[in-house]
Amino acid sequence: MLPSSSTLAIIIFFAFAGLVLGISFWLGRKAKSAAGYFAAHGEIHWFVNGIAFAGDYLSAASFLGICGMIAFYGYDGFLYAIGYLAGWLVALFVVAEPLRKLGKFTFADALDAKFGSRAIKTTAALSTLIVSLFYLIPQMVGAGVLVKPLLGLPQEAGVIIVGCLVIAIVTTAGMVSTTWVQFIKGMMLVVFCTILVAMILCRGFTEKPGDFKKIDAATFAALPGERLVDGAVWSDKKLSRIKLGDGQVQTWKQLADGYVLCQTLNKKAELVNGLKQTVANDLLPVGSILDLPGDAKEAKNLSPSEFLSTLQDSTVLTWPEVRIKDPKEGEVCVYVPTPVKGETLLTPGGLPTFKALKDKEFTVGKLDFISLMIALFCGTASLPHILIRYYTVKDASAVRKSTVVGIAAIGFFYILTLFLGLGAMASGALDPSNNNMSAPLLARTFGEWPFALVCAIAFTTVLGTVAGLILAASGAVAHDIITGLLGHDLEEHAKVKAGKIAAVVVGVLAMGLGILFKDMNVNFLVAWAFNVAASANLPALLMILFWSGTTKQGVAASISVGLISSIGWILCSKEACINLYGLTEKAAIAPFSQPAIVTIPLAFLVLVIVSLATKKKTTSITQN
């Protein structure tokens, strides 16, 4: 299903883009020195910086990904939000103020402040580049998702448009323009989503019995047409597919008391997540309440608690994706209507990744969930584009205040995503083939103005986060690699020029990766970035701050091992095998998807061992 473009949405989209570019060019006069370009001269007000923290952190995954996961899987999508928010506790109580006292422009500055080591500069700069690229991928994918329905352009065009706009923002004024873009975006995101949630509570729920058929086995057996799959079992769901004479395909699901029609579709072959399927853009919008509590047919003007309790006592028609093996077409993807109790959707275990939470015994799936939560908890204080924002305020006190403001704004927004996702679940406007569009499609049910504003705000959400990431990556190249590693003592103007050139290169690379990974879920991709950041950066940062025995060799070794082990694990996971290599799940080497529970302790251990070994060696030489 491809939502039709909106003239109003297009006008607002370009108005926002023009406003953002105008701010960038106007502020470009203030970014002539390296201190101005990379750190805004440390003159950003703590409140502005705090909202900019929220604008930087609330990425496409936070807005589009989490809302989509909640809309299709319920509470499990909210678990990501809890993990994202909890990570700020590490940033506030452990990292923020000490980090501000160590660095100058970049993350590598902080790590190398006590040592002056080229090895640390190299590994920290590489870590910044790789983590930034990992985080850039889902942002660019989200950009393509937005522009595709908004402008009626291919997803690749959306990625290129956003990439070019962000390159213009970063190369004109650096951190100054990036900060104000993030501030504006953060304010608009929180304010408008608050209004949208109020509209959702006022509308409440309306009972819709559904338009699918339910028949017994005898009637099903008598249906005309060629049976493509007769009673195939896949993911514990019995499915049958019937090819009709007019080229349409019906998919039926067998329940305990009969068969239910899933969907009648025009037969079109298209690759989605690397799989051939028979659904393209003719999917009907879905999302409805089958049964409200009691005899009620609707429930309106609800308080937040009434909204949740009403949903809990209702029955919701969900549309999970199911992959079946067709003897003639190979593996195909269908979307199966599945009635689910609201109380089930509001408890953990609905998302395929989290199904193991319902197991009574401790399984590999539970280990994967714990590892994911560790990555989200530890990753926030390890993201280079977040860490560099601590250098944009004047002192440690301002750092603390801005972090508190950021946590308040981010926490409030994540509460809003719960109601946005659940509201979308019952909106009747969901696209089952693209959960990243849940929030914009929900807004469209209230009219073209809300749809246009949500798309424009989501667009600036992507712009702000991508700008911060590219700025962090360009700083790693210009300040850490060229000046620190290669030893070129660049003048202020030359350092800024090098940073702008690096921003262009990183931006172009991000466009290519966004197109390559366009069919993967943005929230899952962000989780990978958190795993890599937490494994490569956090052990070295914490040990430098709190263990006097840390040596430069230990820091460099820890970053290298954390970086290599986490990326290696991810590339050997089942998701990489399926979505990147086109292989089956059985080809995966990694026992579970999220590596943090293994790679973070490994990086800590390597740092301690190498530091002890190199410290003993140094002491021995001194005594001799």
C-alpha cells in the first residue's frame, strides 16, 4: 500500500526544508574557526543544548521505528524506548561532567587527553566513524520511507534529498546550525506529538468487526481455484493459498473452529526484505478493534489510564507477517489477520525478538533480550554525536543542567510514543508491509494538516540526527586523523575546510548505505549501532575516568577489540544472513543477534589485562 501524496504535505515539507537551510546559511558567518565549527565556541545555552540533546537523540528509530513496533506488536516496542531512556542515567551520573573537563572538540580528545597517543587517536577516530555510519544507515532509511509517500518519489530519491540537505547544513555552519536545527526539531516533535496524543484520547476506540470471512472446513474444501499451498505449516500457523481465475490470490488461515480469509490480492511479485512476495501496493489499510469491553460499540474522550484499560479489555485484530513455502513460487510473504487480546498486547512477548520472554526456562532468546537491553543502556553514553554535544556549553554545571533537560524531554516523548503506537494499532490506516509509516498514517486519519505536519517534523527529525552524526564523523577525520594521527598542524581555516570536505564524503557514503539497507527495520539497525558504540567506546571511557591504572596501550586495545568483536558478531547473526547475504537462518554463526553481553565485558577484560601488562613493563624499565 502506497499512501497518495498530499499537496499540502509537499508545501509544508519544502517550507521546513527552506527554513532549515535559511538558518544554516544565516548562522554560517559564526563558524570560521575550528572551535566554532565543531563545538559552537562552547556558547550554547544549557536549555537550548538540553532540547538539542532531545532533538539529536530522538531519531527516525525513536519516532518512526518505536511507534511502528508498538502499533504492530504492542508493549514490546515500548521496551526499546525504556532501554533508550535508561541509558541517559549513565550519561548523567557517570560520564557527563568528567567528559566535559577532558575534551576539546571530539570523543577522541577525551580519550587521549591524558596520554597524547596516536594509537588512541586512530582507534577512537575509527570507532567514531564506524559508529556514526552504523547510526546513519537507519536515519537514511527512515528518510526514504518518509519522502516516498510524501512526494511520490522512489525511496532512493528520498535518501539522496535528505543527504544533500544535511551536507548543506553541516558545511555551512557546523555545530551552530546543527544545534538550532535540533532544538527546533525537538520542540516541534514534543509539542505536536502531545497534541496528536490528545486527539487520539478524544477519539478513543470504535468497534469494527472486520470485513474478512470465516467458514468451516467443508465449505473451504469446496472453494474453486488452484491450491498453491494446502494446509502448509509455517511458524505454527496453518495457511492455505488459492489462485483464482482472474489472477488474484486468496490467503486463508486455519483456526480451531474454521477458516478465516486473510486477504485477496492481485498477484504481483516484489522483493520485500529480500523475499519474493505476492503483495505490492494493493494492500488494504489495516488496524481495528474487534470487540470492546461490555456491550459498548465505541469509547471516546478517554483519559490516558482509561485509554490503556479499555484497550487491555478489548480484542484487537493484528496483522503479523508470515513467511510460507510455496511449492511453485518458493518462499512468499503474507499478512495474517490474528485476533489478539489487548492484555496480551500490553505484556512482553509479542515482538518476534522478545517471544522468549514468555518461556518459563532460561533460553538463548532471553539472553538475546538481556544483551539488547545492556546495549541500549550502555550505548547512549557511548555515541560520538551525543558526546560531542557536551563541548557546546561553557562548563560542567551547564552540562549537568542540559542533560537533565534532555532526559525530561526524551522521557516525556517516549511516553507519548506508547499512545501514538497504540492509537495507530486501532486507526484502520496501517500499512502491514511498512510499520515505519505507522505514525504518519495515524496522523492522516485526522486530516491532511496533521499528516503534513507529522511528515515534516519527522523529516526534520532525520535532518537533525543525521547532521549531528555527520558532524561527529567529520570531526574525527579533520581533528583526530589529519591533525592528531598524521601530524599535520592545520590552521583554523584549513581545519574547518577539512571538516567540511569530510562531511561531504561521509554524507555521500551514508546515502549509498541508506539505499543498500532500505528494506531493514530502522529500530533494529539502531540497536546494532548501540551495540557497537557500547562495546568499542564505553569500556575505554569509563576506565580512563575511574581507574588510574589505565594505559594508552590498554585503551587502544580495548577500542579495537570491542569494535572488531561487535561488528564481527553482527555480521554473523541470523539477521545479517537473511537480509544482507540472502542466506537462511541456519547459516548464522552467532548464537543470538545482540552481541553486547559478550563484547562489552570482553573489551573491559582486554583493557585491564593489557594495561596491567604494559604498566608492569614500564615500571620494570624505570627501576632498571
